[in-house]
Amino acid sequence: MPAINLPNGQSAILFSTDEISERTNRMISRAFMKAAGSAAKLNNLGFDDSKPETWSIFAEISDEDQANLDGYQAALIVGMVKSWSLGDLPTTESALDLPKAVFDELANACAEEYNKRPDFSPDPDPKAPTAD
């Protein structure tokens, strides 16, 4: 269970990827898929985050698509925070009330932990023949 220090002097302990429940995994995965679909719409319209001249395109997507893009990070925080020094565990609403720097740091740490994948590659057998 990874521990992280937050910018406001607080801290959080995250669930590791092998600790989260299937229910939590599905909630986060669903939020990701919604965000990915909305991001694809933006890309199809020509939006490029690195090009300010395209930012007005963001206004062309629906409120639902905008909420989908915002919802993934909140879902990560809600699903991945095991405990923290900020009191009650986060909800979707309370996560959005965090200071931006805290929200961003926490969302990034949660995404990094959530996206860790176990290594299923086989251990090399030193006795196995190899092609030379």
C-alpha cells in the first residue's frame, strides 16, 4: 500500500492494484472508458491540448462529455484512497472540493498505482534449451 505526501502537508495511503475490489476496478474502468470516449470526440474535432488555438473546440462538446473527462480522476481518488489524514474517506463530491494542487497530485499518484500491471512474463529456466 503506497503512501504519498500531499502538497498541503497531508498524506494518503493508497490501495495497491492487487488490493482493490472488482467493484472498485469496474467503477474506475467505467469512468476511464467514458473519459476516453469523450477525449476521442475532442480529438475528432481537432482539439489539441498543446495548441491554445484549438481550446475553443472544448466548448463544442456536451456537458456530459465534459463531466466524463473530469470524472475519471475523481473516480481514481475515490477508489484508490485507503486512508488519509484529511478525515472521512473521499467521495466524488468531496474529492472535487480538494485544493487543485492536492487533487492533481493525488489523482496522478492514484493513476500511477492503478495502472501498474503485474508482470506475467515467465521466469527464464536456466536449464531450458535456447536458440543460439
